[in-house]
Amino acid sequence: MTTRLQNPDGLPASVTRPAYRRDALTTGILHLGPGAFFRAHLAVYTDDVLGKDTRWGIEAVSLRSTDVVDHLNEQNGLYNLLVRDTAGTTARVIGSIVKARAAVPDPAGLLARLADPAIRIVSLTVTEKAYGLDPRTGGLDLAHPDIAADLANPTKPRGVIGYIVAGLAARRALGLTPFTPLSCDNLPGNGAVLKRLTLEFAERVDASLRHWIEETVPFPSTMVDRITPASTDETYADAERLTGQTDLAAIETEPFSQWVIEDHFADGRPAWEAAGAVMVSDVSAYEKMKLRMLNGAHSLLAYLGFIAGHEFIRDTMQDAALKSLAERHMEAAARTLDPVSGIDLGAYASDLIARFENRAIAHRTYQIAMDGTQKLPQRLLQPATEALARGEDAETFAIAVAGWMRYATGLDRDGKPYELRDPRAAEIAELLSGSEKDSGSISRALFSLPGLFPGALTSNAAWTSRVEQALADLLRENRISA
Ligand code: CS2
């Protein structure tokens, strides 16, 4: 048995370690969602700048599971960031997590932390489905299980919005400065969305609380980017090989990283710009570019690749038809964008292709295919609607949607069932169970999923028939015919 990672001092010289004294750290950030993406992104930017100000250590909180929390705490918050490219893998130990916490066994403990004036930022990487956003209205989904439970019992929350509102209510009652909620999820206007949901929730609890939040709490939006596959046994084995110690919280990622942040904070922030973050007054152009070009192409490749039998995104790049479809899609997505300051969209697209091609990154198509109902609107449906309104080509969007529909049938190319990982999986299965298994019935059934497809798309007969035709190809051959 090798020893467990617990102290950076014991590591070989080849491993980069924190450039500050960890025993000097205090906690200034409470982070909800300690998954791999957070550990590859916000925790790393913070690790880069803790030497300048040691008050920004992070307490990482899981609202659901305890696995990551236990592994991090057993390692004093330390873990390896493995950066992979074709030249090899490097290991760096990240020290910014001071402590990890699981909310479920001790909700009152988390509420107390949210009311602690030392906590000045509450950041989030909780995935799209955790917000309780109703895509039909852009507002609060009262039927979302966490929202419904937390509105019924606002002082004992279990979901993201419930905790934020309860935490802000406690700060106000104590006469404290609010913390800044900082969304780092792949939603357009993520800060604005979080603000709207928080205000709508607060309104139902106490109208004067809503007013106070509206007046005093900034909700900066951010654009976050780093391709981070879920960790596997290979990640842990490589961490051990490179460091000589066991690390059950190791993660692996690509060299590229980007963070664009709106610079509105209630009570300060780490000097993230010194780690390469770009501080702006309005992030929306960057967000749209990234969601439509990177994530849109990712979803297209995930669905079509998974169906064609490609396990990883890098494999889809070896499939000439899929690679050129992704390039065409990025061009079409770029035509829906306004100019983005300082960025050449053509070069951005070729850089994305190179990142997808990275042979050292094993990013599962099945992982990206997850939660399609939460991802399609901002990645594919909104830009498709805009493209059609401008009289432009929306064909690749139709093909991507057909890919999602083929995936939603839950049967792989050999007819073997797989789990449809989507919060609306039961509804989808129900809609499809009654229908014939042809492209017309399947597409009609899925177009009728409440709230998902904008009317401007479903009423466009040319576009829906292109979806149906592509779906027919996929049902027959698991590929789009040329
Ligand atoms: C991916 C993203 O899983 C997915 O849906 O498209 O996680 C993507 O890898 C990141 O947004 C890249 O920054």
C-alpha cells in the first residue's frame, strides 16, 4: 500500500505544489458542487492566487453525495490535477480546498457557514438541472423537486436556491454584508438566471427579503471553460504513478482553461485575474459563443458519436463525416453570434477542433449526452431559432436534434438498452412507449415534450421534416447519409 496524499511535503520534485503555506489559509469561499469541473477550474484559479491573500481558501460542499467529500477530507483537501496532452501528463497538487462538507447529514451546519461573515463568495457548479429553471418562462419551476420541497420548508432547505435564499435571509437578519453568489454553470446569463430564481423564491418566502436581495446582492455571470472528463481508475492510477501516493480525489483535464467574469462583487474577490481570468462588465457575448460553438458542437458529436459507436469525443474526430459536420455546425453557430471583442471566431473554431482532437483526453460521448433536456435549449434550440429567423441555414441544428432523438430511444446500435440519464427520462420513455418506432412518430412525440421546443421551431415544417429525415437515417443506419 502506498501512503495516502495528505501533505504536499512528501511529494517528488516533479510535482508542482501550493506556492503558499496551507496552515495560513482561512475560508472565504463556500463552493457548492465539488465535482471534477470545479476541481479543474475555480479551485485551480484560486490556488494560483492564494499566495497574494490567504483569506480565500475554499470550503467545498456537496448537497447530495458524500464520496468526494470523504476522499477530500481524508486528504486534508489536497488532490492532484493531472493535465494531459499528447506530450504527456503532468501532476500538480492543488491546496485551495481547506475542507469539504456534505450538506445532507448536517443542513444546519451548512446554514451556519452561509451566515458566517468570513464567507464572502458562494460559488456554484451544480449542473443545469439543479437550478429549478422552467425553460418555458425562464423563471422558477415550482414543480422542481428541490424548489417544491424548499418552498414548503424554507428554513430547512435541501436544494441550491433554497440554501442561497436561507443563507441570504440569515445574513440580512444578522445585519451582515451579503455574500456574492457566483454561478459557474453552462447556462446563458448564469448570474442573471440565478438572480431571477433567487428573487422569485425569496418573494414567496418574504417580499421584503426579495427587495433586500434585489438592492444589495450582485449576481455576476461567468463564462467557464475547461474540458474535464469524469475521473476513472486510470486517473487514480496515473496520479499514484506520478506522485507515489494514493489520491482518490484526483482529476484529469486538458491544458486549455478560460474564465470570463463580470466584476461585480459585494465584498471583494480573489485576484483571479492574476491567474488568467478575464474581468469584464458584461460576459454575455463570451457565454453565447462558448455555449453555441463549443457546447453545441459537443452535444452534436456526443449524440451522433455515441450512436455510431464512438466511445470518446476524440474518436468522433477520426470519423471524417462527423468532423466535417462539427466544423459546419460551428460555422452555422458562429453566424448566430454578434462579434466578440478580441476573438476571431474562425480561429476559435479551429482551436475547438484541436481541443476535441486531443488524443490524451478520454471524454465519453455518453457523459456529454447526459441531461439533454437541460442542455438543448441554450446549445441548439435557441441558436437554431435565431438562424431560421435570419433566413440562415439551420440544418446542422436539425441533425443534432435528430441525434438527441435517436439517443432518447434508449437503444444502442445493437439494440441493447442503456440508461437515459436525464431528469425528464421518465416523461420521455412514457411519450415514446405509445408511439410506433418510426422517425415520424418518434419525432412528433418528442417535439411535444412540454416546454422544450420553441414554437418557432416546431411550426417550421421544413426544419422539422429535416429533423425527421435525419432521424430516419439514424434509425436505419446509425449514421447520417452523406
Ligand atoms: C460538455 C461540457 O458535458 C458537457 O455537456 O459539453 O461539460 C464541456 O466539456 C465544458 O463545458 C467545457 O468547458
